[in-house]
Amino acid sequence: MKIDLVNVSKAYGQGDAQFWALKEATISATAGDFISIVGPSGSGKSTMLHILGCLDKPTAGDVLVDGQPVGSLSDRQMSNIRRDHIGFVFQQYFLNASMTTLQNVLLPMQLAGVSGGKAKAAKALETVGLGTKLRSYPSELSGGEQQRVAIARALANEPSIVLADEPTGSLDSKTGQNVLDMLTFLNAEQNLGVVIVTHDEAVAQKAKNRIHVLDGRIS
């Protein structure tokens, strides 16, 4: 799968209060890519990621999924694209404290009616090194392990691309490095596309390609 942003801009608010978070951005992401989007807080990098993931719509410009304009797709078709082809990892883990790691990874697939979800969830947890903790609860895991559960949840339905928004932002440097090493491994060994948003140049250097964003523009 390939996602293209073509001269995409995004504005919030109206009139004198209108603010352009993103201005005429053009980028592409596909399986096998490892892209970092770098910039200070408020630069527009998270907005760019959300539009790439079809979580938000641009004010102007085009978003293409495998060459097809997103605007021509129904809400159901877009939901299916997000479910089947895109994985999301955020700085906050969003794990259900009353569920085991296996249940947390399995839940989105159950809600979507995906067949074979339990086996896929177990495989994803094995991939991120948590195969022995399927029955553990979030409170029994370290911060790095909880982030790996979140990554397993993103990987479980075997997406083409994972979009990660500051995935190491709340981790210590060693744990954050371990998470980055894992994403690098998955990119190299499984051809997983990875797009990671960060304000940390050390994190950005892990990527094959870096995109710098400042004041809503690619610089």
C-alpha cells in the first residue's frame, strides 16, 4: 500500500482565529519505508501523521491511497483501510487495565470482526518479545513493555505501514532505544513501513529518510 499527500494543507478554526497547522505538504509512504518526521512542538508534524493515517481530512490538497483519492471513498472503505493496512502507535499506550496483554491486542480485531484474531494477537506479542506475558496485566509490565504491547496491537492485523507519534516520548533513553531497535528490525526483516513523528534528532537518525517540518511547512 502507498499513501501520498499532494500539496496538503490543514487549517483549524475560522476567520481571525484560523490557524494553518500544515501548509502545502507533499510526501509519500509505502511498505519498506522508514521515515522520520522531525520538528519542534506545534510544527505540524502530528497533523501530517494523522492525515497520512486517514484519521483527519485536509483543508486543501489531495490524499491518495494506492492512487485513489480518499475523498472518493466511503467512511466504511476508509475504516477498512485503517483496519487492514495501517497500524497506529501513540505516546500514550491506551491499554485497558482490566485486560491481559493478549486481550488488549485482540480487542480491536474482535470489534472489527476479524477472523483468527487470537492467533494474530499471540503472534504479534511474540514478535515484540512478549510471548511469555500473554496473561499479564498492564500494571504488571514496565513502561517499555506496555509500549511494546501497543506496538503489538498495531502489528496484529499485519499492516503495510505503522504510524508512530512520539512512541518513545514517555520512556527512559535505554527503553526508548529498545523500542526503536525493534521498529528498525521489523522494517528491515519484515518490510514494514514505519513513519515516526519525533522532536528528537537522535531518534530521527534511525530512519532512512528524514522530513523536517517547521511552522507547518516541510523545510
